[in-house]
Amino acid sequence: MKPSEVLNAHREEIRQLILNNKGMCPRVFGSVARGEDTEDSDLDILIEPTPNLTYMDIGTMLDQIKTKSVSYTHLTLPTTPYV
């Protein structure tokens, strides 16, 4: 299954998981956003961290999102939040 298909089936659940774990403004980028993903593609999600986001929160997000049938998810955090 392509990541775009998983995203379409679970978009609101994934969004809610991110928001519930101290992430904000989740955005998809990469091959899924361009409509070029294949079954071998990953799902790239950019999030804005809240001030109290921890690496444990990121790990929780990854574990919970992977449960939604996403084989690999890459969460990228901006290096200078709230500039």
C-alpha cells in the first residue's frame, strides 16, 4: 500500500495523534505531497513543536502512527521553532 493511501485512510487519526503528543501544524512533504509516492516510499511529516515537546513525545508519535499501517514515518522538527 502506498503511503498516500494510508494517509488518506487515516489522515484525521494521524493528525490527532500528533496534536495529542505536543506537535502542531502537521504537514506532509516529499513524494506523497508531490503525488509521486510508491509502495516503497515513506511518509514525511513536518511538525512544529510546542515548547514542551520532548524526544519521548516524538517516539510516542512514531509508535502510534506506525500502528496505523505506515511502515516508516519521518518526523522532521524545525531547528529554530517560534522565530
